[in-house]
Amino acid sequence: MLSRLMPKQYGFFDLFERHANTALDGVQAFLHATENWPDSKDDIQRVAEIEHECDNIAHMTVDLLHRTFITPIDREQILKMVSILDDIIDLTHAASQRMMLFELKAITPELMEMVKVLYESQKQITEMVGVLRNMDKANKAQAISKEIHKLENKGDRLLREGLATLFGSNREVMCVIKLKEIYETVEDAIDACEDAANMIDGILLEHS
């Protein structure tokens, strides 16, 4: 079935780029959901649909790997790459589902800022993935990678500040627990962006 869905001209870099761009749409939908909370049912559903679409692209990549004898980069790198890219949208989906299932009353300023950082990180990853097919543009990828590391540090800081504010507030215990879990899931997604950047850096370094 997967082979019928995938045009023959698709290669690994095409699928990486398709996955990254599709995931960016998902993170954007998540950002829109937080901006319009709680009237966000359609956006949350959109995130779920995009996560499923990204899963299909990941399966298509693995299917292509099974059918390809000579690959542009190491086979293990391809598997790890698609897995890391998939982690980002999986965690984004998980965070969006928790917001809905926990019946979150309102979006805190810290959570809003963290989701913005996640969106900016995925934008950078999408651009960085596009560099992979041009191995001679390693310098451009390194510059993007530095920006992603800065964003990850900002995400860490926002998480610390958010947790400090939560634990110092008069919120109900269950509300604190719910927000803490959502904060940490969003931060995990930001961390996954940094993991993807490190992976791409390693691939480009090996082939430079």
C-alpha cells in the first residue's frame, strides 16, 4: 500500500523535507490553538490529523529504505533522522491532547511563550532539513543550528520560570500538576528540535 502511495521520484531528502514542512503546519496549528484557547477544538483536531500524516511519511521513508540498495547517507542515520523528526510532532500532539483532556481553563503567559519558541524551533528545523540535500552548505546549517540552540536555552528558561510561578501560586494542586505536565511536554518537543539539529550537524560534518 505504501509503495502505491509514494511517487517513484520521491527520495529520502524529499521525504525529510515533506515531513518537516508537514510538522511545521502541525506546530502552527498548535500555536493557533493556544492563541485562541479555549475555542480551539478544530485546531487540536488539525494537530492530530497532521501527526497522523507525519506518521505516514515516516512509514514511507522506512519503506523506501527497505527498497533502496544505495542510500545518500548511512541507513542508520536515515532511520534516526526520521525518528527524531517524528518525535517533534508526536510531542506537539501529546501536549495539545493534554490541554484538551485536562480541560485547561486558560493559557498561562509562560506556556504561550514556550509554544512560540517551539514554533520558531520547528521553522528553523524545516530550513535546516532543506540544507541536507546540499552538503556543501554546512556553514548555513551551522548558523541555523546555533539559533536552535538559543531557542532551546530560552525554552529551558521559560520552563524554569513557569514552574517557579506555578509552585509559588495559589492554584489548586491538580491544576499545577496538569500545567506542569503540559509545560514539560512542550519543552520535550523543543529539546527534540535541538536533537534534530545535532543530528543534521553530524551528517553534514561526516560528509563535508
